[in-house]
Amino acid sequence: MAALLAGIVALNVAVLRLNMQVEQLDNQRDELVSKRENIQSQLTSTAAAGRIEEIATKTLHLGTPASTTYLELKHRGD
Amino acid sequence: MTARVANRRIRLLIALFATVFAIALLRAGWLQAVRAQALGSMATSQHRETIEVPPHRGTIYDRLGVELGVGTRATTVYANPRQIQDPRAAALAVQQSLGLDAANVYPLLADRSRGFVYVERQADPGLAQSLQDKHIQGFGFYDEERRDYPQKHLGASVLGYAGVDNKGLSGLELQLDKTLTGTRGEKTIVKDPFGRTLEVVDSKPGSDGENVYLTLDHSIQGQVERVLEETRTRWAAKSASAIVMDPRTGGILAIANDPGYDANRFPDVSQDRQRNRAVTDTYEPGSTFKIVTISGALETGLVTPSTKFTLPYEIQVADRKIHDAEPRGTETMTTDQILSRSSNVGVVTIAEALGQTRVNDWIHRFGFGRPTGIDFPGESKGIVLAPEEWSGSTIGNVPIGQGIAVTPVQMIAAYGAIANRGVMIEPHLVDRVGDGQRVQPVRRRIVSTTTSDQVRHMLREVVEEGSGTAAQVPGYRIAGKTGTAAKPDGAGGYSTSAYVASFVGFVPAKHPRLVILVTVDEPRGAIWGGVVAAPAFAEIANFALQYLEIPPD
């Protein structure tokens, strides 16, 4: 009887521990998802054309390229 | 001690123990029977908690999947002033960690009449963690989602803003708030005395907001904003707006207003600057409006492109004199030339022949006087005189784009109809929601294919030989119209110094893929649409044509 009771208690404790681990993993996952989204947002911000253009002109003192027009000519099938 | 005394004492002790035991038994019975429910609830509330799971706000993407508005993790820092032992030291710690001014924070932390104060909403998580690591009693932290606009200035007045509670307050964030918000979830947890979760006993799942894909192209939008800024600066103008639209679908590739602002700093910007003026503000369109009368006259068969008119430089309409922009003698012009040379006298002559009723009908047929239906809040319907309000001289100014107020989006929709062989498509900003179907905008035939072809030809001549030559793009045929309209002076007349310069056109002229409109408010040094707005059109068109790899006709 005592062994049975001890077994039941041990089982409940194990279940509780597992639940705590699951909750911790859940929280870690949420945190990682948030971090990934933050990094993605930083990446988008860093790669923004306006920012790159500003650095190119104001920090690196590069000139604006001359406007070049490319025309695609239709191929004559002869 | 006699046995008698001893027995008495033993009986007394037994009675005492029995009394104590009975009291304890009664107390246990009282607690477990009468107070059971109340005590059970107290215990449950101490170790069970129902937590709200806020939904993740949907992301706004451009047409290529580049993020324009995105939710990022932030940490809100709060404090219980009653638990803060040294408010001065705590304020300095906040200054060190979060970068806030200790002088502003100290009064909050020292106010012991309050049990809760916000120190900073939606702080950077790293900075909040550095404060948390100091383990100062009285500070609390919880995670929140903060809306971030990683492209900063790009499309700021279009995207709008989601405030500190992550609710849409303006622009597309407001228009699409329900779609982007999602629904809250709930979970009931069992926690230990240290607050750690032991078990989730119940959960009601919520759903995250849906992602939205716009028709905007971040590269074209960026280029348009740059060109507008240069144009406004060059001509010391009050403001400038531009729209780029695909006439085949009504999808707006770019819609910009200058001066702009950083979308992340929306609360610090004046209301005037926050507006998407291309949708919410009106202007008198001037000569760009002439296509309405000309199209109506062609469509009704009143005139053909080669119908001739003998036109003096000036005519009398009721109590007003109408004249052309450039002094000239009496000339014979065809309908074609009237539009390509932008003759005010010619257009008013045709309008008078068409008649007030039909002119008014064609104004409404082209969509003026009512919202276009664009998916953006606060759209203005413009100002169009009701037929009963027309005076004798109204026919002398409305057909040439004065005495009527339109929005840039109404104007581009009208020109989009001419570009799209007579079919107007409702302009729109949202391409699709999540994995759903693409938006199917409303289509409406305004004029026949023949009429639209004829008007397109006339508009080509404006650019090839007329006032719009500065809109030319090497290698491409452009069709468009310049506009130069005096602004009302507020005293019933028109200003002689404040004008709106505009150019609206489409390219390639034969099979248009882009309709572009540029308006510049109160330019200085030059006022003409052909001088101020047409070059901006050319620059935007040149970029967009190359970027989208659109071949010439």
C-alpha cells in the first residue's frame, strides 16, 4: 500500500516536472519567434534603399549615377 | 497527596484535553464544511491564473514581400512607487538603462500615493533587461508587441500608424485594423508559490492577425519620394504629391506626399503632414481637366478629332472673359489641336455646344464629385457644383478645370480610363490578404475604345510638340497633359501668385502600363505644369520603366 502511494506521488511529481518543462519550452519558443521577427525587422531596416542611398551619398561621398536608359528591341524573326 | 486528590486532577486534565480536542474538532468541521467553498476559492486564486494571450498583429508587405509594417517584441517597464526604497537611485538606474531623463522619472517613482506607474511603454527588450538585471525592488516588466516601420519614411502617410496599444489609428493600419488584429486567446495556468507555471489546465486559442500584401512597390515608392523631395526643394514649393498606377489593374505602385516623415515618429508629426494628401486633399486641376469635355464631345458624336473651330483669343461667357494662355490672333483649330495646344477658348466653345447638362453628366461619369472607392480612410469626394448651382459663367470655367476641386486619386483614375481603352478601374492599395484571392476591383466603361484612342493621340501630341515636352523619356512615347491652376484667394477670386502645377500622363502611349500624376503646390520661380511637374514625371517614368523592364511600344 505504501509503495503504491509512493508510486502515485512520484508519478504526479514527474508529470508536474514535465508540464513545467513544456511551459518553459513554450516560452523559449515564443521568445525565439519574437527575436527572429525583431531581427527580420532590423534586416529590412538595414537593407532599406533610402538608408543605403543616404550612406552612399553622405558618408561614402559617392555620386549619383548618370541616368542610363536601356531599350529592349524586338527580335526580328528572319 | 491522597489518591482522591490525584484522581480529581487526572479527571480535570482529561476534561481539559477533551475540551481542547472538541474545540479543534469543531473548528476543523467549521473550516472544512462551512468555509470550504470560500477557502477553496482563495486557494484556487492563489495558484491558478487566467492569462490573456494577445494576438500577433499581421504584417504589411509590399507587392514583393518586403516588410513595411511589422510587429516586434518590446518590454513595458512599470513600477510600484510604494515598493521603491530609494526613488533617486531608481531614477538614475532608469536613466542609465533606458536612456530616459532621471529628472522626469523621479517624480513618478517618488509618488507613494500611487501603486502603479508606467516607466516606459514598449521599451527596447535589451535595455529593459539591463534594468531588470539590477534587481531593484519595485520595478516590473512584461512583454508587449510594438509596431515597427523598418522602411521609416517609405510610404509613411499611406501606412499610417498603430499606436501604443497596437490598434490602427490612421492610414492603412486603421483601414485594415480588423484584418490585422486577430483575436485574443486565453489560458488558465496552475502556478507554484514562486509564480512558475506548473500546468496549463485550460486554453482557448486565439488567432493572429492576417498579413496584408499591398500593390505598392517599395523601389518605385522610394524613387517617387526622392523625386518629389528634389522637386519641392528645387521650386521652393509648399508640398508635392505623386501617384503611380497600373491602368490595367488599378493597382497603385506608389503614392507619395512630400514633405514626408518617419512613420515610427508619427505622434511627433503635425496632422497636416500625417495626411495622405493624394487621397484626402483637393486641388483645382486646371487644364488636365479638359479631357472630360473633349472625351464627352467625341463620345456623343458632337465633334470628331478633325472638326474645325474658328477661335478668337478671347470670348465672353456671361460676365467673364475667357482667353487662352498665350496671346494670339483668331485661329482655326481642330478638336485635336484644341486639346494638344490646351486652348481654353476652344474647350469652352465645345462645352457650350455640349451644354451644361451633358458637361455635368460627363464630370460625374468620369468619377468626379464622389469617392473613387480606394481602400484608404478619409477619401475626399472633391467639390463639384450641383447643376442647380451653376451660374451663367460656370460653363466658362469648370470645363477648363477651375471652379471645381478634385483629388489626385480621382484624376489618375480618370486618366487611367483613357489609358485603359475607356475602362476605369477602381484604384486600390491592397493586393491580397494572407493567402486569399487577389482583390478584384470594380471596372466601369466610361468611353468607347475609339474615343479613348482619339484622346490618347491628342495627349501624345501634348508631349511631343506641346506644353509637355519636358515629360519625354528617351525611347518611349508618352501621352499626357500639363495643368497650371491658380488657387482660390479666399475672397471669391483667384490668386495671382499661388498656383498648382501638375502633369498627368501614361506610358507607353500605345499600350500603357503606367499612369503617373505629379502635383506641386505653390512652386516659386516657375508656375507651369510643363516646367515644374513634367520633368518630375519624366524622372519617375524613366525609373519605373527600367525597373519593371517595360519595353517601348
